[in-house]
Amino acid sequence: MNPYSFVKKEPYKLFINGEYIASEAKETFDIINPVNNKAFATAYKGGLADVTKAIIAARQAFDQGPWSKMSAKDRSKLLLKAGRLLKERIEKFAVLETLECGKLYPSTRYYEAEMSIDAFEFYAGKARCLDGKTVPTATGYLNYVTWNPCGVVGEILPWNGPLMMGCQKICAILAAGNTVVVKPSLWGSLSLLELAQVFQDAGFPPGVINIVTGSGTEVGNALVRSELVDMVSLTGGTVTGRKIISASANLIKDLALELGGKSPNIIFPDVDLDEVVKWARFGFTLNSGQVCVSGTRLIVHKDIYEEFLTRLKTELENLIPGDGFDYASGVNFNTLISREHATSVWEYIALGKHEGARLVTGGTPYTDPELQKGNFVPPTIFADVTCDMAIFTREIFGPVVCVTPFETEEEAISIANASRYGLAGGVFSLNAKRALRVANAINSGQIYVNSYFSQGMIESPGTGWKESGLGVAGIHKYMISKTVFVNLIDNNLPPA
């Protein structure tokens, strides 16, 4: 397979009001392959004029267009049709995502791409069963509650899983009856720009889906500050989340923020070490650590601490870095997204050394000339990390794990909760009562017991606690409730 055969030679265009168009300024940006930092495509960079057109198109499609008048059944059918079209074209999407984001092709093709198709099927069903409720109230009155679309949604997507997360968010938004303006990351745009064609070919009305590339400063801020946008949803860093909260203050705009994490993974001594070490490695090296729920704080009982470190170091030797398309050669460890992001991770590694954490493995650049062309950072273990160290408290978003010993269950919970984040967490123990006690005590929105990562990402989405998020998860974050009281009795007048 030649992956570059799937790439357009002309610049990828924005998608606004049912049409692919060049940006007003005609400015383009390079799409870079993180494996070698070479440009392989270009795309138009949207600006304020472009996102304004997209917002107006989405507003009209919601207020005057056929979308808001369409039945849930008809919206469901359109989503199913789009999902079938995506399935027919899925190879192209998997290849583009692998090229642009530096992922492992098998992971993209056989997990993320399949999950993307599943999002269409799941939310097509969800569109038809968005139940309200009736509430017992005073005699002679009926009280019912309905769930309603927010209206126009601005969806700001991350670069670490644009296709999968984009499909999940967009399908939920549309199933709820909203229209949307999507801002993909400049580091992850191609699959989303290509996805617009799927919606167009499926027959979605103009203006329902709009996709505008561009900077967060210009395009993202316009979505947040526009009075025509009813809500904004972001998946990204906590720093960006704070900026959105501040920028939205004047409008009191509805927000849904899925933010950063520094998730604990607690290992008790009664486990099968061979099995748990594999889970621990998987928990912080999947996508080279560029996963918001990664288990990057390992909290290990002192009785197995040194043996665990030795086995984890050995386990990491099974990781082979390289181009994600070279899986037949054994490559199973991918690059980071960009030079800029890799530099940030290296700075944290230097900081860990400076703070006095014990470097067990990794921490120095690869010497292979081919790897040096890309943004590869070797999996790195820091041991004896204390709660006051910056590498313990800050999200690194790379293949760096911090290991801390504990003696008692209470101490493990205290270390786990010594974070401003509350996104996810894990606990490994064959004592079911203890495992569930600890799971209940960890202050995070998603917990894994004797495994790591979600087995029901769409069906059972997690909610970020503390600085890891704002707003509920799933389809209801794109909806708003209305409660109605109906007087059922004639001449039922208020008191004089």
C-alpha cells in the first residue's frame, strides 16, 4: 500500500453551508507527517470571515432550515446512511489519520476507525429514544420534562484522535437535533475535512455540518464569543479550557469541557505481576502517551515496588519505535504529534532529572538517524516520585510515567487524590472488596479495575472531575431540559 496515494494534490478546502470552499484569505498551511517532519499535503487555513460564514449557515439551518423540523426518525436514517458511506471509505480515513497524526496503522484502522463507524450507528439509535419524563405534581396539573437541542454548537476538537472523537462528538450533536461548526486542530484536520464529504453525500441539508480549520485564537475565539453560537464544546488542555471559560463569561454560554488528566494507577501486592505490568505499560504508552486518561502516575505497594520497576523496564524493551505503516516489521510504538510537543515532553524529562526523581529507563533521545527525523520520545520511567514534584502534578502528555511507593490503602488513596485533575484512574487487586473501595475513593470520573482504558467509550462516557472537565458527558451535554406545567381543570384559578 502506498499511503500517499490517498492524499489530494490540491489544498484541502473548508466545508461551509454544504460546499467545499477555499478560505477568504486563500492562506494555506502544510500538513506534516510526524514520523519524518515532511509536508505531504496542504489545507486552507480559515479565519474570522470563514468561521463567521459557517456560524451564520449553522444558525439558519437550525432556525429556518429543514433540520429543526426533521423528525428524530429521519435524522437517524441520515446518520445510518452516513455511517455506511464512512464504512465503504474507511481505508482512506485510516491512512490519512495515520499519516497526519503519526499513529500506528493497525490501531487506527482496526480500533479508532471502527469506533468512528460505531458512533454513527450508536447515535442513530440514540436519536430515536431521547425520552423525557412526567413528574408527579399537584392535583389537577400535568408536569412533563423534555430534552431539547441547544441549537448551534461550536465543537473544538483535539489532535490526538480527530477522526474517532470527531465522529463521536458530531454524531451526538446531530442526533440531539443541533447544527454544528467544527474546528479541528491544525495538527489533525485531514480526516475531518474528508468527513464532510460523507455527510454531504448522505444528504444532510446545507449548513447542518460546517468544518473550518484555523487557529484557536481566531476561529476558536469566534465560536466562543459569537452570540449566534448557543454552546461550545472542547476536548483539549486545561489551560485552553480556562481561556474558553473566561472568553464566554459575558454571554454566560453553555460549555462542555473535556480537559486534561494525570491519572493514578494503583497496584496492590496481591496481583499477577506479569499481567499487571503489561496493563501498566499499555496504560501510559498507548499512542505514545498522548491519551488524556493515560495512567501516568503509578502508585505501587512497597512490597513489590523494585520488582515491579524491573519488570516494567523489561516490558518496555518489547516496544519498537517507527513508522506506523511498518507494522509488518514489528513497529508497535509511534511518534509524538510534532516537534513542538516533543520539545515540551523533553523539557519535562529534564525537569524530572533536575527534581531528583530516579530515572529507571528512557530519558535520552534515540540515536537511530531515521527516528531522529521524527518526534520520537522513548518510554521513560521515573521512580521515587513525590507529590510535590512537577512531573507528578503536571500533565506531560507523552510516554513518561511517574512511580511512587505506598504502604497502606489509605496512603495509596491519598497519593491518588493529590492532584488537581480528576479524569480517570485504575486499581489492580485480586481482593474485590478492596478494589471497589479504592475505586469509589478515587476522585475521578472514570475508573478501571484490573484493566486499563474504557470498554464502553460511547455507551458509558466519563465526566471530568475537578480541573479535568466541566459539563456532563454523552448526548445530553448537547441538550437542554424544559419542564412544562399544564392546568387540566376548568376554572382552576389562583387564590384570590
